[in-house]
Amino acid sequence: MVGLKIDGLRRILCLGAHSDDIEIGAGGTLLTLLQGQPGFNVTWIVFSAEGKRANEARASARYFLKGSLAHQVVIHGFRASFFPYQGEAIKETFEKLKGEFQPDLVLTHYRQDRHQDHRLISDLTWNTFRDHLILEYEIPKYDGDLGQPNCFMPLSAGICRKKVTAITRGFETQENKHWFTQDAFLGLMRLRGVECASPTRYAEAFFARKLVLNGGKKVRNQ
């Protein structure tokens, strides 16, 4: 397994359709980055969360972003499961965001996710941020839509425990979901750890749809 060290990351944009998506898909990666490299500026956006779900989203974001130099948490109230029918308003939100924050890394949903809200956020991410590093995270669910990711972040066992404990304790509104359990989240990270031969046994996985390698010199037209 060949690894590439990503230097120069300072601004991270996290996009989640619902209040627990970012934590499930990329929580361990964020905890690892913020623990190892101080100085990150993070914008964290949840597109659908109201009432108790909104309170859970804010509290969880604060927990996961404790190690950041600066962060902004934005909670929108778009109607869950109806995103394709609210596309124009959500697109306008993306257009406004494009003028307010220029990220080095964007974390968003997997484009082939079977949840319609997730797919729309992924599509609009690519429509909006066309010159940015975008990594698509995965969410386990009943639909069985997990794919074959090609980018991995090894995670320590301690980070994994911290992640799943924070998620299962922080989102009491999801306790009735049959898949919302610590063993499910740990199991997926263990499987991804196997796939990338993680020295720590665990990993989160992403889809890196487009990557451009920079050898350190400016590329000029010849």
C-alpha cells in the first residue's frame, strides 16, 4: 500500500445532509487530523436538523472540533428525505458558501449513496467546488450501498472508541435505529483497516474521485 502525505491542509469543509453524517463518515479522520496538526480552520455544515436533532448536531460538532484553531458550525433546516424537491434552495446555499469559504479539503457524501439527500449533497459539492480536493465518505445503512473506496485513513483503536462513543451517546434520537450501534461502526472501520493493511487495524475509507499530483513545481503550458 502506497501512502501520500498531504501537506498544506489548513481549511476543511465538512458537509453532511443530516446531523450525524459527518461524524459517522469522517469523525475518526477529523479527530486524527486535529489531534496531530494544530491550526485547522473548519467549517461544518449540516443541512437538515431541527429541534432536538439540531441541539445534538451542535453539541457533537463542538466535541469533534475541539482541536481546531477556528471553526464555524452551521445548521440548516431543510426537510429530511425531501432534498431533491428542495434542490434550488439548497443550490443557493452552496453558491453562498462558495463565496464565503475556500477549503483545502472538502469532506462530503459518496455520490452513489442510495439515500436521496446524500446524493444531492454530493452532486452539489462537485458542482460548486471544482478546483478542490474532495473526499467522499460512506454511511452504512439498510440499503447495502457500500462500495469499493480507494482512499484510507488509518485510525488508532483509541480514536475509534472515542468516535463511536461520542456518536452513540451524542445522538439519543437515533437509538431506535437497528444499525446505529457501536459494533456496526467499529466493524466497518475494522474491515476498512483490513483492506488498507492498517498497522493500527482500523481505518476510515473515502472515495477520491479525482486527484491531481503536484510534484512541487508549477505546471506551465508548453
